Amino acid sequence: MEDVKVKKQNLRNEIKGKLAELSGSAIQGKVEQVENQLLEFANFMESETALFYVRPDYPIDTRRIIAHCLRLPKTIVLPSFDRDRHITLWKIASLEKDLLGDTFTPNPERCKPIHFNEIDIAIIPGIAFDEKGGRTGTGRGHYDRMIPKLPNTSRKVALALSEQIVSQVPMESHDKFVDIIITDRRIIYKI
């Protein structure tokens, strides 16, 4: 029997392979559909404080959505993770000025810390998802540690291309689920 970690790595490789088969324009079109779905999503529109990730190595890079949201009356928050696995949330006002170079980490000298209880909606990254809200990321566990710190009322939303949806994500006891997955084809509510 395969170890769960091996199954997760195989799944990550499978998804990366599927995405590599798509043309750049096909991916861009799908990403735009996901972005539009999120911006029209009632829970997102009603939220006052939104937690995002900025990770260009994920299939959906959120920087364009964040730039759009910074023009709205919405508080935008990004996490930072230190070597001791401590998580801090930071309010940002500018992607260009408030991040530390190419690390996409909020600059503590420019950003204000935000408490987890202030988050209305959290955009959670991942490589693969299933219809039960199961997810696997890069394997570092940052978001599995962060999700339990968010309030129960905070919607945990993943953005994904339809190619990232699988029948079942291998899960371990410490892995956390998302509530909703927005894809280029549909919105999936955790069953």
C-alpha cells in the first residue's frame, strides 16, 4: 500500500502534467473565468476583509484579483510564515510597495498586522482538490496550520482550474478542507 505522502506527490505530478498540456492562452482564458466567478461570488462581494495568497508557482496567481480588490472598499490581507512555523497576517495597501521583493512576503515595516478573527473570506491555494473540499498544496503544511486559526464564519475558498479537480485527494488527519472551490466551469460546495 502506497504511503499517503507518496500518493500526494504523485497527484501533484499528475496535475502538473495535465496543466502542462494546456496552451498558455487556454490557461489564461480559464484563469479569467475563475477570476470573474470569484468577483461575482456573493460571499466574496459581501466580505469586508479578504485573505489572499501570492504564489506565482500555483496555477492561479491572485495578483490581478488583489490589484482589482485594492481599488474596492475591501481590506486585503496576506500571510507570512516564518521558520518556526509562526503565521502572521498583514493588511496590505499596495502589491508594489508592501511586499519584500520577489518573496511575495508582506513587509512588516509597511504593513499592519491583522488578527485571524477579522477574516471574512480566505482564498486558500492548492494543487489538487476534490468535491468534498479535500486539498493538497505544495506539502509544506502552511495552510493546514492556518485554516484552524480562522473563524468558523470565515469562508475558506479555493480557486482552481477544472483540471485540478480529482475524484479524491489523499488526506491525512492533519489536512484541512476548504468550504468552496471556484473553477472555470462551476462552483463546488463541500459535500
